Amino acid sequence: MAVSIKQTSDVAAVITVQVSAADYQPQVDKALKNYQKNASIPGFRKGHAPLGLIKKQVGTSVKVEEINRAVVSALFGYIDEEKLQILGNPLPVEDAEEYDFATEENFEFSYDVALAPKIEAKLEKKDKLTYYRIVATKEMEDEQIKRMLENAGKQIEADTVEDNDVVYGRALELADGQPKEGGIEAAQALILPRFTKSEAEKAKLIGAKLGDTITFEPFALYDGQAPEIASLLQIEKEAVPALDGVAFSYQITKISRREAAELNDAFFTEAFGEGSDIRSEEALRKNIQESFAEQFATESDFKFTRDLRALLLKKAGKIAYDEALLKRIFLARNAEAKVEDLDRDMPQIIDDITFDRIKGQLLEAAGVQISDEDLNKFALIVAKNQFAMYGMTSVPDELLENYAQSMLKDGRTKENLIDRVADSKLAAIAKEAITVTEKEVSPEEFNKLMSEDTKA
């Protein structure tokens, strides 16, 4: 088997694989004999059909399969042996010669390959970037403490309705101010004032006392939203439109309220455990600040990596690619991709390829590799941050570990995490190689910076 390469440009080449019968026939004969052993053909005992009959039935398809196997092995073996750096996978050349595999023995297959261009982009001390460290505001600390105290609180029964209460009552459909005969009646109608849609209707509830009876319009209270109204009155959603403008009486039978815990030893023990050092508001705020800092570090690193990417792309300058070939490669890899979308997105795709090449070169030059330990640690950070988004800052380690491992089991998510770990390692290299100025910003200021980046 002969393999040769012809470079058609600095960034493209054609690799040709020449195949003769000697390269594949032994494998074909072996495959046919294995097929014969297991073949069940009418008129013959299993495994005793004549080899000639087997060849007639499946000979050509087996031949094609073995030729393809030999060609692919030779093609990628050549790429590895010659240490060719290519983008994507080789593609059969357009208008390739067609063969009659049943009768011909010698074949020649040619493949277009996109060669990775040489890119020069070094990090130097004269390069300057800012690292934006996000600092939580006191208002954020206060809100987090409030949330933690509410979560650690208990349900109590109240006498007067407030916005965050859960109100239970008996709802009766009215006609001319009186209970309607055969009308709708819900003995356990539940209302959460903070989730209602009409301020005017909600005002009838707020301040009402246990045992009071108010008159309201459920349709207006929830702005005609059928699921909420049907749930309140325990009716079918199809019956809701007819209730537009219909009044109901509502006798309040119970007011349930979440009473926040107090900031005391009992709270600290419940939230952090008996042996925890957190036993004061000052220590709690410090813990919250540390949690926010850990959560925000990922965002700060993302911003820094994005700025670093822009710096490296600028230093690399304009890089030539065989864009027509790259489009063919992308279309072959994704059958749903559209040419017009590729035309629109090509500048971004080119930048992505260039940055990935630079990143790979810099990591390789620094001898950096991504281990399973690196990946597991980063997955735990991502898991912890996702729980923190919902105010869950004291998640058990076992739950975090299980969630992290579930992310790593998803192929696409794992690839994304590997890429982000590579970015973080590149950022660490850059912080040593260039001049970095650290600046503290509030979350609001940081979001403004990110918004400006998006517009740029």
C-alpha cells in the first residue's frame, strides 16, 4: 500500500492512498470464511454452505468493508507517522473516481486535508491585562443572611394576612352578592398573595384577619391565567373563561406564615453544625463573603480568559485558512448545518480555531496536561456554584460529588469542562507571563463590563 501527499497550499493538501489486492485480499478471505462458519442458508447445514455461494452473496460488500478498513488505517497511520497537524477529519476529494468493486482489484483514493497553519503568539511582560475581582456588597450579604434565616425558620399561624403568607379559605361563587345556587364552591381554596397578578384584588387580602370574609374576583386576581384560577377554585381549566367578572366570597380559615429563625447559637448549630467556628454575625458574614468570592472567581476567570483570548488573537494577526475546505469539513460533520449559517459564522469559527491552536501550543510549551483530578476538582466547583445560584451554600459534599460526576458522564458537558479547565490553566500561565493589574468591582460594575464586551 502506497501513501503520498501533495500540498496544494500552505494550509491544504491531498493525501492519496493506493491499494492493490495484496493489501486487502487476505482479510477478505478470512472474513468470508468466518461468515461461512455462521451462515444459515436454506438447503445447507449451518456453516456448510459452499464458499463460492458465500462469495456470490456477500463477497463484494465484504471486499468494500475490508478495503475501507485498510485505507482508513493507512491514511491515519500516515498522518500520525508524519506528525501532520490537521483540522477536522480528511474528506474524500470532490468528483472522486468511481470504481466497480466487484471486478476491479487496484484502487486509488484521495483525501483533502486542512493543514493547521503556523501561529506565532507569545506572552510577554509588556502585555497588559486587568483581572476584575468581584466583591459582594453588604446588601448581598444582608439578603443572604435573610434567606438563610428564613430557610431555618418554622411555619406559624398568623392572625392578619401579609404578602408572604399562605392563605387558606372557603371560596363561594356569588350572584347579586349572594351565594349562587349550584355555583362553584371550594372548601380549601389556597392563595399566595405574593404570586397574584392584580394589586387591586390583592389589596382586599392584605390586612384581612383570620375569620374575615372578603369579596374578590379570582379571574382578575390572576389576570385570567387558567392554571392558577383552576387550581384555586378546584375546577377544570376550560371553565375559567366564563368567570371573567364573576365575584366570589372568601372566608379566611387559616393564615400560614414562615417565621424566620433568630441569629443565635441554635441557628448557627443548625446551619453549620455543632463543631463549627461560625458562632457570630461577623463570622457568618466572613463565611458568606468567602462563598461569594469562590462563586464569583469563576466569572472573573471567564472575563480574564476572554480578554486574554482577544489579546492573543490580536498578537497572532490575520491567519490564512482554506475556508472552503473548512466549510466542507463542518458540513460533513453536522448534517443539519446550513451553508448560509456557516458563511455568517465563519469569522467566529476562524477565531475559535486560531485561539484553540494558540492555547494548545502554550499549554504544550509549558508542559501542562489536564488530569482526571483537575477535571473532578473543576466539576465540583461548577456544581457548588450552580447550587449557590439558588441560595444553597451548605450543600453536603456527597451531593456535590454525585452532581459533579453526573455532569462528567455527559459527553458534551465533559468536553465543555475540559475546555474550561484548559482555559483556567492558560490563565494561570498568562498571570505569570504578562503584567496583570487587579481591580475590585461590584457585581453591577462587572455585569456592565461584560455587557460592553458583548456589544464590542
